[in-house]
Amino acid sequence: MGQTLSEPVTEKHSDAGGDARLIYGLSNMQGWRISMEDSHCAIVDMVPESNEHNISFFGVYDGHGGDRVAKYCRQHMADIIKQQKSFWKGGFEEALKSGFLAVDEAILRDRDMQDDPSGCTATVAMIVDNLIYCANAGDSRTVIGSRGIAHPMSFDHKPNADAEKARIAAAGGFVDFGRVNGSLALSRAIGDFEYKKNADLPPEKQIVTAFPDVTTRLISEDDEFLVLACDGIWDCKSSQQVVEFVRRGIASHQPLATIAGNLMDRCIASNSESCGIGCDNMTVCIVGILNGMTVDQWYDTVARRVAANDGPCAPPSYAELRGPNTIADARNLELEYDHFANHEYGSGDTYEDSSDEETRTITQSYYPH
């Protein structure tokens, strides 16, 4: 847990936009931390000079040890990914992988960034026509809401994970108390060059690497929205809870940036004594997938599905704009959701459209019994 203020900074900085394919709304808040180290990027038309593909780019960057690497990613990552040869050949997955590593290289070469000790996570969603490419390094997260079910588009990189721990050890590091070399709480990141000094190993084999996992998903008519957020959100709420919360806001026809702000208000701790939960910087980006509909039609479609009990959704009270510090800690969130699940969906273990093992695991973990 980082240093905290005596009172949180709850002023929000929000943005919104869109085109015929999608809309987005995002918001961030400093919270209890002494400084704001998160950054983000939202580009609706990533390649305006191209008539071959419609490409949008969204990224959330959670900084640590300072904000400079996160800001660098906000300013340069999308352009660096575009500069990869594979990008212009349609190899978008490879462009994301090589692009993340190229960002690291660019920071190392930048004289203004020399000796900067900071690092950041990066979770990126690049939407190419009807395909979503998600690249992730660190413990920020991207999920997609499909008729109320949360499907992971990324997976958190924590040092205790077997594959991460093996790489760390092979590179000469160790994991202690769930932290790399007893210090860093995530195992992949942009920057953090003190963990990338083994000259005998390639970048993807270093103690900490910027090399991302990349997942792809073909957009279906069930897919309603994406959520990208830093761990200041995911430490307080599960992926399923976030999807249900956002879905309720959409069903209530709220602007996406308003929903993002309301979510942060639900997560921020009422005091700074909650072991860090709810005390972090917070950034939320929601991307509505229009699927050929107008914005009004999209809102109406989600609202009709919710009214017909077509997939899970948070209770109507969750669309109320209550302001920050309305829920004291993450446990209260879990209890409130448990109460709703038990009354609205029975055991909450599965839904009719939980068609794969991954989804069943998510819904079971969301409703603990």
C-alpha cells in the first residue's frame, strides 16, 4: 500500500466519444493516494489514413514509482504499435506483442526518461473491424460483458503464478511475500528497468517483462461492452460484479463516463485504514459495442434484455449516483451482491447462457457460498 492523504481527492476527470461502431466513456480519480499515477488513452479512429480496416485503440496504464512511464505509454504506445511492420500486414497480434517491447526500448533510448525508476501496467483493447485484440502486461484488466456475463479478455500477471515465478527464478530473481524480489507486486510491466538487466536473456525472459499476453475475440451480437480498469477497481470488485454494475447503468440510460464515475465512487474506501482496498488511484474505461445499432437503439436493447431478465444485472439501486465513500469496504460490496444473488438468481452458480467452463468458473467465484 502506498502513502495516503488525510482526505481523498474525489474530483474526476472524464472523457467520452465514439463513432458508428462504438461509444466510450472513461473517468479517473486520484482517491487517497498522494499523487495520480494512472494514465489512459482512447483513440476512436487509430488509422484515419486507411480504408482497409476500422481500428480503435483503448488503453489503461497504472503507474507505480512515479507517473512518467504511464504518461509515456499514453502519449506514444498507440503510435509505436502502428510503426510495427506486422501492423500494416494485418498481423495485429504480433504488432501488439512487438509493440509493447518496442515501447520499453523507446523509453530506454529517450534521454528525458533516463534513470526514471517508474513502471506501469498496460491493458489495451484494439478493436479491428469485428475483432477485439486485448494485450495485457501487469494486473490491470480488461473484461467483456456478454448479456451480463463477464468474460476475461486479460489475465493478471502476479508473481506467485507458476509460469511467472518460473521465469523470475530463471532470470535470477525471487518471489517473497507475493512480490518480485520482495518489492514489486506484479510480474510484467512497462519500465521497471532495474528488473531487466540480464544481458544474457531476451526481453521476454527478464525478471520482469513488458511482453504481453494477447487474446482475441470475434464480436458477437451478445457482446454489449468492454471494461478496462486498473487494479484500484479490481481489488474492490470482481469482473462479474463490474459487468453487472455497468450493465445496470446502461439499462438506466446513463452516459458511460457517468457509470465509470459511479463505479469509482462505489469502490473508494470511506477511510484509509482498509489495508489499501479502495485507497488506490482509479481509472475506468467503458466501451459500448453498438453491433450495427444507433446509440439509442443500443441503450434500448440492453434495457429490454435487463427488463426481460435476460442475463444477470446489478439491482436498480446501483444506478443511483450516491457520491464517493458510500460503501466502507470491499466486504460490504460482497455482502450486498450476495444478498441480491440469493434473491434474484437462486444459488447464482450458473446461468442458462453460461455455455463454457470459463464462464461457469467466473460466476461461481462471483457468488461465494
